[in-house]
Amino acid sequence: NLGELEELVLLAVRSLADQAYGVRVQRRIERTTGRAVTVGAVYSALDRLEQKGMLRSETRAGTAERGGRRRRTFQATASGRTALEESRSAREAMWALLGESPDV
């Protein structure tokens, strides 16, 4: 199961393709949702998702524009893509219940 921030982080990583790194993921979430999120919270979610096997990361060589600092980028794994599809299906099923009788 994905938490809300984890789902947003996974979606941002998927949408950013090979440019998915912490600050860019944070900006994508903030610009898309209008919700403030700290870079620390994003990195915590990225680390959790990697530990769960839903993301993998690689460290890329530094560039002159970054003063030679390396950058850690992320990609969704098959497990991460499956988790997103399951989350989407569950949300769509719940939305479909709106307007139905509450015979739980």
C-alpha cells in the first residue's frame, strides 16, 4: 500500500523519466498539486520506496553546472508501476461509489 506522499512521489518520478531527482520531484509535486512539501520529506519517501523495491536509483557523474557534484536519480521499477496501477484502480473504484446507496 502507498501513502499519499509516496504515491505523489512515484507519479512525479514516472513523469520526469530520467530527470527524476529529489529537488525536481519536489518541484513537480508542488507545481502540480499546489501543496508545499519539503525536500526532506521527498527524500524520505524516495528512500522508503527504494527500500520497498518500487524505485531504483543511480548516482550520476557531476557536471560543471553543479560544480562537479554528483546527482542521484530515480526510476520506477515494475513493482512501483504495479503499485501505482493498483492505487489508481482502488481510487477509481471508490470514486465510482459516490452516489450509490451506502449498503456497506
